[in-house]
Amino acid sequence: FKYVTDGSDVSNTNGPVEMKSKAKWDGDVLVVETKGSMQGNDLTLTDKWSLSGDGKTFKMSRHIKVAQGEFDQVYVYDKQ
């Protein structure tokens, strides 16, 4: 996926699904909102990407909103 951080729309394709994303900085956190439709159902992803102060931990928190409901995922990557 490609993003620009000025808040303008960018199109990306994930398999057969075209997604539109907007990315912007909120302090030290990169916030990316992505919208699309999969099999006729709307999908919204709100990702918050952050790096720890020591640069050793990268975290991406994702809020997913679909017709069936909403849920959250968190990905944490530690530098080795």
C-alpha cells in the first residue's frame, strides 16, 4: 500500500478490492483511515501506527468497522 501524509485520498488495491485511504500525522502517531467495499459490504479500517521512544517497538492499532459490528486488533513488533 502507498500513502501520502497530507490527508488526501490515495487508492490501493487489496486483491479484488479497491480501497481509498487518507493518512495524516497526529503528533508522533500516523493515522490511516481506509474505506472500501467487499462483496457489497462497507468496510472501514482506522490504523494508528507508532514507534516507541527508543525505536525498538513498533505498534499498529487497528479499529475495524463492518456491517456485522466493530472490533480492534493490535500488532506489536519488537526489534531484535
